[in-house]
Amino acid sequence: MASTLAMIISSKPTVAVIFRPSPWQLAHATFYGDETAAETMGGACGYGNLFVNGYGTDTAALSSTLFNNGYACGTCYQIKCYQSKWCFSWVPFTTVTATNLCPPNWSQDSNAGGWCNPPRTHFDMSKPAFMKIAQWKAGIVPVMYRRVPCQRTGGLRFAFQGNGYWLLVYVMNVAGGGDISGMWVKGSRTGWISMSHNWGASYQAFATLGGQSLSFKITAYSTKETIIAWNVAPASWNVGLSYKTNVNFH
């Protein structure tokens, strides 16, 4: 893995843009998988093994109303069980990261099994995360939730896939708002190349970048802050590898 130097771009370069918590809102929550959270691995955001990549079991799949076509990948939420006999009264809330999509189930009514059908706001949590706020026998509970800043250790991480003519990058360990709206790549022999949103937390560039060290420019979806991570990957970079930086959002 390669370390990087970084630069923050904003209207006030000396002041970082800080993501602030949102107001509390009503929703519902269910769970999927078992206590091992094995079924939560992978998922629509493309984070792969959630243990290896630092997300653990404190995760949730979002209904499409929240998922925002993948732009909500990496966002963080405080969730507390609300006005149910199944709630654990001694737990104020738990914090989860959005790592997956809970797709609609049009064969079932929105109030009887189709919990993630639009326009419902719903969290399908890993079972270990759900069991922090309520008894699992409940199946579904009303909750209060709010977006909060993501607390991450270290900088952004970039996992590479693709081939010699197509670079696909998964962005992980995003702090601050946790979300990304745009990304650019720069080879040591190129200018900035705009990357398009592929799916989940991945961005792609159709360019020949082999044999060049790579830098990335990333814009946050929520705060619009842009940061540059210089020399993320050395000229010897390869697909299937991950590279870390020392820069992150706030």
C-alpha cells in the first residue's frame, strides 16, 4: 500500500468543510442474515469483505428511497428503536454504515413484507446491529434515525479492478458525510481524467494508465468538498490491489 500527500480544495482552504448531523426522523428497521453477519458481505456498494475493509457488522442495507442510486454508499446513521415493546430501553442508539441496497419486493404489500418498497424509508440491518437496539424476535420495529459524520481511522482507501484500458476503483473508508459525488484520476503523464459513476461506491475511467503513478481528486456528495490525494498508487500498481492515503473528509 502507498501513502500519499494531499490537498484540500475549498473556498476557504484553511477551514475544512465539516459534515453535521441531520435532524432525527421516523423510519422502520428489520434485519437480514444471522449473528455471524456472513450474508451482509459484498453487497450493492461493492465493499467486499466488510471485516477486512473495516466496516465490521455495524452495517445496514438501505431502501431505494435512501440508497440514492448508490450515492448513499458509505453514509452513516444513528438508529434507535422507538415506541415498541421490543426496544432495549438501556440502549440510546447504535451507529451503522450503509453498505448495501434493500430492493423493493413488489409481490408483497409495503406494510406486510414489502418493507423496502418506495417510498418507504427503511433500514435492513445486519442481525448483530439490530440486536443492539431491539430483540430479534420483533422482526420489524419503528426507529428514529439521523445522518451523522462517519468516524474513520486513517485515510481513504482505493481498491483497483479492471484491465489495461479500463480502471474501476472502489472508494472505501470515507469519513465525514461518507459519500462521494465525483472522482477524477491523474496519471503521472496525463492531465485530470473524469471518472464516471459505475455502481455503488465505484468509479471508472476508460483510459490507458498502466506504468504511471496515479493520483485522485474526489468530491463529497453531501458537503461538495473536494480533496486531492497525490501519488496514491505507484507506477507498478495492479488490479486486485488496494492502496491507502493519509487524506480524508471531516
